[in-house]
Amino acid sequence: DNSSSEEVMDEKMMNELAVEDKIDLLGLDNINDLMAWGAFGKQHEDLEEWELEELEIIHDIRRKRLNLYFQPGRNTRLEAKRINLDDVDPLHRPLIFYVVVRIFYLIGRLYLLC
């Protein structure tokens, strides 16, 4: 499948890029999502008017002091990981899994004690 090989190439390319190169791939909406989470602990869509004004001040400082500009829009290949806002998809395991892991742990401890 050609699309899956392109996805593998995209992921491989992303891993090989330097951090400076990855910054150029970010869109302003990506940055807004990350800054809304980092500064206010909220989704960008949930920001109040005064928070949006503060966010714009942060962007002004970034542009003036760091001379760092982002293209408008969003790069859908990159996504901010906002730990306390994003949904968690837990992996449920049966109890036997934890029993087996604990048994191996105890065997390892006994081995190290002998």
C-alpha cells in the first residue's frame, strides 16, 4: 500500500529532523494549543477574552525577542501532548497478567538474594 509507505517515510523523516527543523513545521494553531495549555491549563477554544489577550502578548514577546514566526494554520501531522487535558486510552489487562508479572518479580528478587 503506497499510503502506508508514505506514512512510514513521513515518520522516519520527522525522527531524523533536528529540533530547529521541526519548529518550522509547526503552525500557529499548534502553538496556540500548546501555549493555552501551558499558560492557562485549558483548551485554546475555552480561553476567555483576557486570556486570549495575554496569549497575544506572549506571541508579541516571542516575535520580538526570539524573532520566531509561525505560519498561520495547523500542521495535522504534529500534535501537542497535553497530559492533563487530552483523553487517556487505558489498556486494561486481566488480573492473571499482574499475577504473572508479580511472580516473575519475586523470582528475580530471590535470584538476586542467592
